[in-house]
Amino acid sequence: MRFQCAAVVFMLGAVSVLGVRTASAANSCVRCHSVLSGQSFVGAKSHSWKGSVHQEHGITCDKCHGGDPDAVTERLAHIGVFSSSNPNSKVYYKSIPSTCGRCHGAEFYKFTQSYHYKKLESTGQGPNCVTCHGSMVTTILNPNDMANVCDRCHNSRMGVLPYIPEEAKAVLLLLQQDRKLMDADKLLYTSKSDEKILSAARANMSSARLEWHTFDLHSIVNYLEGVYSSLDKLPVQKRPVSKK
């Protein structure tokens, strides 16, 4: 049984809230773009950034788009900023993975191991980070949305592994179920020996979530089986008995 398709996790290092606010306030990109109308393309993107994980961690416009956030004029501030349709842009569709990879190194490495990355590099037709996460990384796809994204290419009309969307949906449901099971067991099992077992389960869960970026659903299932295998070692007598 072959599996391939994707989705995702987002992780960044911690930054103090005070430091983030100070950096944002001194950033001319943030200062000017924040007053643009949400009806304009750039204004809409700026509004999407507000309240996002990127803002929370101090990742401002210049980190991904270039430019000089310390410049005092619009012309100087935009030196080095290119349209996303320009191959020189950091957010050119083929460059997006490496741009995101500057912070998300593990996810980027996993993505480079995928067939989709090779397709993106060779023909420009493969997915990139924005496909699943949105440009501000505010999107975490649910199983139905995951299937719809995969269906753009994996369908009967195109004849490209049309069974993939439903398999991706099923595996994502499994991942969500396993995560909820782990959260519940964490409340029930508190001894040192229990914690060791739960730690092994968490390691497999982290690997499964990271493995999404390879689009290899079979490998993800193997890690999820590791989660179940670990949780099965927990003492049965501690599990709640359902009342009939």
C-alpha cells in the first residue's frame, strides 16, 4: 500500500513579548503597512500578519520579503524587495521552502526528501509551504481540507494516484486521534515508569508530525503504530472502566 500527501506543524523559538513589541514598533515595514487598507493586496497581507504566529515571534515583513526596516523613506525601505513573481524574490514560489527553512530547518529537510519537492524544483508544479499553511502560516488543515488540497492533483481526471486524498484524510484523522489519546493518558498516568512510556509515545508522535513534510503517509502510519505500541505498555488497571 503506497501513501503520499501532506500537512503540517509550526514551531519557532521563544521570544519575549516585550522584545517583539519593541522590534515591531521600530520596524518601518510594520509601521507603514499596518495603516494600509485591508482592501488592497499588501494591506490584506499585513492585516493577516497581525495576531499571527509570525508576529508573536517577532518575524516581521523584511525577514521573508527583504528590504530595510530601518529606512526612513519608502524608496530606501523597498530596496531589495521583489515581486513574488520575480525569481529573485525570497517568496518566489520555488524559493518559499528555503525561505521558510531558515527557521524551520527540520521541516525543510524533510520536505526536500519528498517527491513533491523534486517536482517543485524541476517543473514548478509541486506544492510549497504556502499550499498547506498559507502565507502567514496561520493554516492548520483539518482532514477534509487536507483531502481537498491533495485532490487538486491527485484525482481521476489527471490520473495521478486518485486514492491519495482519502488516504491522507484517514491518516490525519489517526494522528489527531492518537494525540487526543496521549493527552488523556497524560492525566491518568503520573508515575516515573508511566512517564518513561509516555515519553516514548511523544517521541513517535513528534516524528509522525514532522514526517508529514515528506508526504510519505506509510512512514507516518509506522510512527503512529509506535505511539500505540508505547501506550499499550501502560498499566491496564489505571484505565477508566466504561459503565454500561
